[in-house]
Amino acid sequence: MNEPNRVVMMRPSVLLAAVALAVLPVAPAWAQGGDETTSVAKMFLLPGDFLGMLITWLLVFLSAISTGYTLSLMLRYRRSKLLPETSRKKVSDLLMGKRFVEAIEFAAKDPSYLGRIISAALNEGGHGYGAMERAIEEAGDSETTRALRPIEYLNVLGNIAPMIGLFGTVYGMIVAFDKLQASGGRPDPAALAGGISTAMITTFWGLVVAIPALASYALIRNKIDALTSEGMLIAEQVIAPFKPAGPSPQAKPTTPKTQPKSSPKQTPPKNDPPQPPTTNSKP
């Protein structure tokens, strides 16, 4: 049985486990039986009116969906799924054996994150090592974005659930103050308690959905970021045989030292013998 079929068949069990986890807050009291079970169930799951009950059970359903989806994401984004060691070893052995066509075909059939970015790099092998490095970066960014997209649903659930709970809170307070006004300022405490109970129960379940969803979103996102960054480093190690050898160090040509030209010796000017002064003789 292939992997997609196993995942599809595993989803019902995951959802059942999620429903069980969603009702854990009231499960211990249910186990005791009797009137106490009824009171606890009413406390957490049965508000005083229809709309409050509808909001509460909507939040319970969202809690089950969030828990089941979190479990499925944790199984999906394991290290063995994103960075399978067998894929890295197989491609490295094929490249070291100069079996490039087989390496390209194997990487193209590998659905993992590592297989996809290695396949993108090998397809650019004819354009040089620099093109292969750029292909790893581009494919890595694209595959990381594709891997992060499914976990955004947890972020949506974590932000929407408190708003639904706040809606129930506002509705419950409106009901409570409406009964206060209808009674002329002297309401029956039991009548007020129904609206306030609706407000508190919906707020409770909104937080039950939001806190685990946002925590799981942050943890899974950080795990994906770490694994994808490591995967790009592994891919660069796999394509290392394509890296050109560096230029061999050559001795720098030595330029002969030129002697400074000596200035020509200056000969002192010769002193001509003094000439006798000429006198004008009179006739």
C-alpha cells in the first residue's frame, strides 16, 4: 500500500482521537456518573439557550478539527518525510559513479523536499555549477512556501475561534441585561445566570481552540524553517562533485629591481685666466 493511501485511511482515526481530546476537560466528571455528570456537561457544553448551545458546539467541533489537523501536520512534516536519508545517499552514490542520467531520473521521482530541490539543481547541470546553486535557492524558496501554506489554517483557526467566543460572550451579556431590564431592576438570579453562563462557556471554548492552534502553528512553522534550511545545505553537498576546482596557485612574476639612475657628474667650470684691463691710449 502506497503512502497516500495510508494517509487517507489514517484520517478517521486521527479525527476520532481529536474528538476524544476535545472533550477531555469534562471527561473526568462524566466518568463519575449521576447528577454530577449532568451538571458538568451542562456547565461546559449546554448553555441556557439555543444560540449559545450552537456557538458552543461549533467551537467544540473546531477544537476537534484543529487537534486532528495538527496531528496530521506533525506526521506530514517529519524529518524522514522532508529529508530522507536514503534519497541523499542514493543520489550521492549515483553522482560519484558518474551515472548522471540515473541520478536525474531518481531525483525527479522523489516527492520529498530534498528530492525536489536536488532535481531542480541537476536539471541545470549543463549550465554550470553557479546555475545549479541558483536552482537550489529558487527551488528551496518555492518548496518552503508550498510547505508553509497548509499550516496557515491553524493560524486562521487560532485567530477566528476567540472572535467566535467573543461573539458568544457579547450575546450572553445582552441576554443577561435584557432580563435585568425586563424585571425592572430586580431580576431572578437564576435568569441572569443563564446569560452569564452562555458568555463564559463560549469564551472558554474559544480559548480552548485558539491556544493549542496558535502554539502548534508556531512550533510546526519553526520546524519547517529549520528542516528546509538544512535541506538546502544537504543539496549543496550532494552537487559538490560538479564544483569546479579552484585555480592553482602560481608564483607571481618577479620584476627585476632597477637601479636608480645616477645623475651625471657635474664638472666644475674652468676658470679662465684673468685678462688685463684694456685702457684707451691717447695719441
